[in-house]
Amino acid sequence: MKNLIYAIAICLLAAGCEKYESGPASQDTVSRRVLSDSEILLKSNLDQAAKIMVDIIQDDAVLSELTLLSEENRTFYSLPFADLFSETKNAAGSFKNLRERFMNVCASNDSKGDWSDLANYLAKNDCYIYCPYPSSFYPKGTNSFTVAAHPIDNDLENTGYMFEGKKMKQVTVNEEYADKFQVILIMPKDEDSDDIKGLAISEESGSKGDPVYEVKVGKVRCADYCGGIFEGELELRVGRGYPEYNMETGELKGKFSAVIPIEYPRSYAKAAIKDYTVHSEGGWFTVNVIWDSNWQTTDIQQGIITYEYDQVTELSVGLTVGYKKDPLSGSLTASAKTTFRGEVLGLNEWNRNWFFATNTSPGPDDILKDGWVVRTTNPVFKLTTPLRTI
């Protein structure tokens, strides 16, 4: 691959030296890890894409297309470069001007460095354009973006680019900056979520004629960014510890169900943190996934774990679960243990009698959401657990 850093320098000079103002803010307070050669190349290419992007969105036709990513009721927050550059994808039509302008910059500089290499690199490496927060989070009439690339060596901040008049200015983009100014981020491929093994829950059935209770995770609310702005969307997980009783041996074991993955929008996290009541549903994100398909009354105590997934930190946790064969039998307990990667957002042990009582007959101090009691695993994470008899 030819030297893309050299090519971007020529491009900026050709576009007019007078429009570029140097001077990024210091990042000395941010801890950065050492990058490999491939990561250095990735960082460079993402930054070059950010400089192109901030330049071409000065075109009103391109800027207007980005409203699909930034409007309040948007159906998607990101745009893969592979889809943008493909003539067969829907994005080619919806972002026609963006595609043409980006590719034209590359084509016009082919003689000074093979810029098609940059477009191919972005597409083949699953890089994408990402808008973390909708325009409704900002003063009405705001119609400009600061563009920044993921720094790769940290997730907190990086140099971003914006225009003041005809001059491109460097600024430091972080969560505090995004509180005041709309941002577009050029992102690398998301890390693989290798902790998801499926949602099948295998548990013994109750006795014939017993009622079967189905419990769902209804809505969740997380008032925590779980990382810097370049972390992107939150990869929340909800798991349940439960007892498994062997009728033949009388042995009780504690187990964890398969975790429920929740792709929680970052805009919802900001809405929860800022206590917005209208924007992004006030942080309440609809999940509506079965948590327990057969909530048995014999399982008198269970556990819940909530966390935000990442590949950096591995933790092992345990909790106590309880079982009672029948109303006249004594209670048995066992330890349920699990290992996961991520940041803990709560580890709790719940009594089932309490759960049923509060879900069917909420008390005067219980907080409700859509008619269901709000469960709290820690001060920043809440959820509802709708119940029905089937």
C-alpha cells in the first residue's frame, strides 16, 4: 500500500493551505496503549478519512444526507464504508452525494498517491461512520458536525476537525465536547462478541398441571457510558443464576443461564445520565426478551448479573441460589458461579416470593414503569421484568 499519510498532506495543500488551522489540544492526561504496526496503519487511515469527511460535509447536499444518521427517530446510527461504496447497497442511493464526493477526492489524488487504497482499506476492514447522538440533543438549528477518528490507543478522546468559516480547526473530541457539539466519528470494526452462546434456556419442567410462569426482560435503563465516547454503543448483558435440583440424587447445583445480549444505544445512556424525559425514551430501551421460560415457585432464590461486555477484563463471580422441593421441605442452597469479560453493573440475589409479590401487587414505595416494578441492580442500572402465566 502506498504512503497514505503523504497523500493526505498533498490533498490538504491542494484544497488550500489557508483553510487549515493547526494546534490540537494536549492529550497528556489520557492513558494510551502502545500500538502494533497494523494498528498504527489503522489509526492513520481513520484519521485521513475524518479529514476528508469534514471537508466534504461543507457541501449542503452531503450534509443533508447525514440527517438519516442524526435525526431523533433514526433507525440506524452508523454507516459501513463497505455499504457506502457498494453500488448495490441501499446506502448508495440514500448517501449518493456523500459517496460521490468521497470517491472523487480519492480519484482526484490518484496521481499523488493511490487513494483508492484508502477507500478499499476502509471497506475491507469493516470501518464505519458513526453518529453517537441525534441532533435533537443540541440547540435547534445546529447544522454542523465535528468529525473525529477513533484514536485506537484509547477510547476517551482524540483530535477532531471542524470548520470555522473557511478554516479547518483542530479540537479535542471527548464526551464533554459532544455535550456541546454534534460529532461524527470514523470507527474501526467493532470487537467480536465471543461471549454470546445463544439464548436457549434448558430447565426441568414443573409437575403436570402446575402453572408455568414466563418472565421477560422488558425495558432497561443504564445511566453509565461504560467507557469513553469512542467506545460506541453499549454491549449490555443480563444473566440469571438459578438452582438445578436432581430428583434422583437430591443434589442441588447452581447454574447461570445464557446471557441476554442488549445493544444499548449510547444516546439512551446520555438520556439516562442527563435525566431527559423525552429524548431517547428517557433512557428506557425496549428489550422484550424471555429471561425465564419456566419460573418455578420451587426455586426460592435466584441471582442476577448485569454487565457491559468488553474483551479487556475477565472476572469470576458467584452468588447463592435456593430451592425448596415443596412447602413442607427444608430450603437448600447452592453457589452459582460464572466467568465473563466486562464491567459489572450489578450482582444481586433475589427472593422469588418478593419478586412475585411486587410484580403482581406493587407496594406504595415501588417505582413503576409501564405498570411493572422497576428492578435495580445498582444505582445506574434498572430494568423491568414483565410476568405472565402460560
